[in-house]
Amino acid sequence: MPLLQTLKALTRRPRRCGACLFELDPRAKTLRTDLDVFVGSAFATSDRHTVSHESFITSSSRGCEKCNAILEAIAQQGISFQTAEWNYLPQRSGQGPHLELLEPGILFELCTNASVPEDKFSRRHMCLWNGTKLSGSTGDATSLKLASTWINTCRSQHAQCQPPSEFVPTRLLQISETDNTTIQLVQNPTTCSYAALSHRWTPETQTSRLEKSNLAQRLATGIPIKLFPQVMQDAILVSQTLGIKYIWIDSMCIIQDSKEDWLHEAATMASIYTNAELTVAASWCATPGQSLFSNRTHIAIDITSFNNEGVFLRRLNPHFTWQDVEHDWFKDDPYTDAEAEWPLLSRGWVYQEQLLSRRMLHFTKDEIIWECNECTVCECRPVQTADSTGPRVVKLPVVSKSWSQIIQEYAKRSLTFPTDRLPALAGVAKAFGGKGTREYLCGLWGDDLEGCFFWYVAGGISPRPDMYMPSWSWASTTGNIETWGSSIEDLEFKGHRVVYGGDEHMGDVREGEITLTGRIVHGTAFWKLAGDGLVFGVAFDGKQFKVHADYNWDSEGRWLVADGCRVAMLLFGQSTRTNFDPDEGSNESVIASCLVLRCVDEDKGVYERVGVTHGEGMRDEEYLDFDKVKAESEIMTITII
């Protein structure tokens, strides 16, 4: 460069590239899209800054090395794009500042070493934040060494993560320090530290499981390591690496073809996971033959450096938080398919395993994640604790949740067998009930019926499961559950009776009834084709209202709710809606909520529930008038079965 041009460059006002947002070399050619050097200049009017692919190319051509490096990094991933957007303050929980390629909907993050103080790099780039370059596999020495650091820190510093008792499961698998070919099954072990495995069953699990026929042999001579599915072999390796000599795996420690043993052991799940030194979670595994470990796909590519600290670009790893778990589980999130990323966490049985475990080490597709009662931390991010600001990443203890919250969280998860609806929650129910005298009523609590009795099925409905469960229990249905508290003075619970065939938490119910007094009117059930399928509803006072049906009313046989049949409507709640008329102004409507019941024995006043209506009319601007229902109702004492 001629001397005159060099002098001009040195005296030119500092600028920031309008594409990559890094500060420009003074010698770089000026472009119309360049910004003021102030680090936040791109976000003066918005949290987002849009850049075209063409702008990156133009800036790269004029000598911006960072733009060139970003283009090469994205190209190495085999991705093309037309428009990108720097997002400084994303709204999605678990996300930080990032670069989004809009057309493919792919997120990248710009990171520098996790040890660099934020105030030293935040002045360089508004979307730059701490991160760690990851090794090649989640099962290599680097990752397992980090896991060892996490558990040792937790053991020594986290008061809330210490074992509550000296409980040990009936059977454990003992890992030998000298023989790596055999795992010994131990029955009634003495007090010891043990790990637990949280995993998804596959056909391999069925062929290797513990049964009556192989129990004696496995207790006597052990189990060849090659008989274990790969995910279990890897979990054993993790346990051994972390210095834990015993591990509990459900399929290998419970006699699977013994109903008596299964019921006994399943009833101790709360103690098994609460007292485990560590729960190893195969969070990304869903198919036969998978390893617990994964070769990473999100490769970090160097872009530049500041004071010898590298700055790199990589695909953004998705992260779950307990805010996601408790609410919508990534509902409508265009970037994260939660069930594809963490298929294990969508399973019903795993809800209590995750909630009750003091420490959980998740193996995901692209990193390992540590989750305990005091912090959540992953390989690519700095630690987040219970005191962290922003979306809550640390789970609440069972006793800090409401039962309605637990029902709603749990019901979002899937089960292979509907009959497991209560058994898979038994551990949480025991922990929630504590050592008191609270009565557990098929998924509800006798002293809190007002808070949870008026649940309803949210979203899609299915046929009623083929099992005995009182119709008033949410466990008699499948699908998501929402709850609604009672807000009616005339409603009173009079009594309840439940007969169990065994442990009350395990769902072996023989009889169940709840007696109450309340206001009842009668209507007519109907079906109506609308949109993609049947809509179920109830007609009253010449109008039709939508019903959240507990199951498909058009089911054959016992559970058929015939179109046109008479139903009872038990008033339990009210809500208000404000209507605005340009001529008359605004006015409030009071809308009734009712349980929809069908009569089983009119002489004895016995009913079963079939759904809930919140008073929404089939036509716009129609609603179930609260005063009308109350005026026409009769106060009755009925029994719901």
C-alpha cells in the first residue's frame, strides 16, 4: 500500500463491519453498510441485525478476514443461506446471542474460551460469549475427566446433593476392578455407593433381562459383559471411571417375569433414584445397538483471536431447562425437536428418575450435561446454578411443587403401556406424600380434591385404556392433563372410598368412589364433524357447547357415549369474559364450567365422568351462562365411580 494510503488508513475513524460485526482493519475498503465502531451500534434500534449472504461476500472481498472465515465455516457444514440475522437478546430459554441462518433455520454461536472474563470480550462483539471447544466424542478421556470433576465438586460442595439415607436396592451389579469380562449380580448387598442407569428399553433389553430362569446362574457366576446391550456396557464404564463400583439397571436387577418382584421393586423407585450416587442418563439413545457415547457433529471452527484467545463459530447445541420441562416442553419451538434431541426425557418412567435423582449425568448427541440439585452445567457452557438469573435451569424438589404441577408435567410424557400411568409416578407420589397420613386416591390426594379433582384432557383424545381405574382419576385417560380448581361455594366433598389390591401408589385399584354434593343440570351429549374429526359436546338451553372429552365417546361397547344421550352437568367453576360493543360499551359475561357425567344407577345416584366443559359455545359469542345454570340446577348428592 502506498505511503499516502497507509497514512490515510491510520487516521481514518475506526469502523465496524456491518456483516460480521467485528471491528475492521483500518486499511479495509469502506462500504456503505459499515457501522460506527461502538460495539452496540448494530443493535441501537433492535435486538436483531439482518445481513444478506451477498453482504458477507462483498465484505470478504474488500478484505474482511472475519467475514471470509465465517463464510468458510458455514460452507464446511454443507449449509447454504441467503439471509442471516445476528440476535443479541433471544427470547428462547436456553439460548444465548447467536447468528441465525434464516432460510434453513439453523443457529450458530460465536464463542471465546470459557475462562475469559465477560467484560474483556463483550467490548469486542455483542454476540460473542463464553464457550468451550469440545473434544471428538462424549465418551473420550476429556469428557469423562470433566464428569469426574463435576461429581467431585458436587460431593464436596453441594449440601443439597448429599445422600438422604443408607438405602440400597435389593440387587445391584458389581463391577470388578480386575475382571472386565463379567459383571456380578449381587442380592441384598451391604451398604454401598451405587450408580443407576436411566435408559429407554429396546428389543436388546428384552433378550438380556433378568428372569426367574437365569437368576440363580447370574447370582452364582455373574453375567458376561458381552450380554449387556452397548448402552449398558458404556454406563458400566462411566460408573467405573468415576469410582463407583456398583450400578443398578432396572432390566438386570428386577426379575422381569415375576409380577411380585416387579411390584415390590417398582414401589421402591423413589428410594433407588434418590439414594443413587449418580444416575447416568442415556438421553439421546432411542434405537437398538446405540452407544451411550456419540461422535460430535457440531465442529468448532476458528474465526479470529483476541490477545491469544481464540474465537470460534459452531452450530448451537440445544439445551433444555426445567422451565421447558415444567411448561410446554419446547412446544412450537422451530429450532428444537426435543423428542429427537433427548428421546429419553419424553418418556413417562423417566420423569420420576430425573426429578428424584440427586445427580444426573446426561449423555446427549453433542455433549454431556451435569444436572444436580444445586446446578446445571454442560461441556459447552459455564456453570448455571440455582441462583442464576434468567430461565430457571435447576429443578425444584418434589415437595416444592404443587401436585397439579406434577400431574401436568408428567402427563406430557409418553408410556408404552397405559396401565403404567400410576406406577411410573409412584416414586414421586411417595416423595410428595412424605411420612404423613395423607390418603393417595388413584393419582389425587384426599386432602386436596378441590385443587386437582376437576382436571381435563388437553389436546388430542384417545380411546379409554382397557383397565380398571375410577373415571374421576386422571390416570383413567391418556394424553396431556390440565387442572382447574373449584370456585363454587355449593360444592362439597362428602367422602371417598378406594380399595387397592396392593401398594396404593402402584395403581392396582379394585374399587374407587368419591361422594360429593353440588349443583346439577341436565343436557344432551352430541358428536359433530368439524375440521379433521369429531367434536364432542353437550347441548343445554337450546345451545351447544364444546366438551374436553375424557376419551373418544364413539368407542364401542362399555364406554360408548351415544349421540343424543342424556348427561348430567355438575357445576364446579366460573370464569369471566369481557365483551365490547361499539354502541353499548363493554360488559362482563360469567361463564360456567361443569363436569359432564353420565348416570350409571339413577336410584343410587351413581355417575361416572366423561368430560369437562368450560362453557365455550360451538358458535362464536355463545357461552354457557353461569347464572342460567345456577338458576336451573338442583343441589344433589351423588357418587362418582
